[in-house]
Amino acid sequence: MSRLIVLDDNQIELFIIKKMLMKYKAFDDTLYSTDGRNVLKFLQLNKLKESSLPELLFIDLHMPKLSGWHFLDRLKTFYPELQKQINVYIITSSVDPRDIRKMDNYPFVKSYLIKPLTGEVLESIVRDIN
């Protein structure tokens, strides 16, 4: 069973990703959230339950309640305790070179992807995790 969490406050982006994921049928279980606090709580509560953790996490950077950077800062504090390595991908509209360089502060982040996510990119990510 492959699991995915998509964290993005933009409902249109979530809708697009849902449609793409339905087309590729790559994940058995997908959680969509607009609030990083809920995702952090879920990961923290399930950090020792390998079967509950996702293989993949897509995260937007610019969110109102908890920015993607603040989310990553908090995740970094307990990431080593996770019973499964989660492949984290930043998916954002930001093309700011400072943001791209900042990704290097999070060794568990696999890539920095610019929206919109394309089918080819999604296929490549799915191939990489399988």
C-alpha cells in the first residue's frame, strides 16, 4: 500500500492534484490537508507506526496558518524518529532563488518543484519511490 499526503491551502491546486492522481492511480491512500498543523500532529502521533506513515509528502511553501518552511522546521525536529523514510517534495509557485537554496537545510526534501505539477513529473516521482 502506498500512501501520500498533499499539504496545500489552495483548493484549486488540490483539485488539480486529485485529478492527476486519479489518472495515474499511483497511491492507495491519499490525505489532503490545508493545515500543516494537522499533518504534523498526524505524523507525530504515527511516527512509530510504519504502516500509517506515507511514502510521499507534497508540501506548498506559502500557506497562511503555518508556512511550508515552518512546517519543515518542525518536521526536522522529529524526522529521524520516523519509522519510515518519507520522500518530501516542495511543490510551490515560488521561483525565488533564496527559497530554492533554503531547501538544502532539509536533507529529507527530495526536490523543489514549480507548480503546476505535470503528469511527467508525477510519473517520475512515482517511479522513483517504487
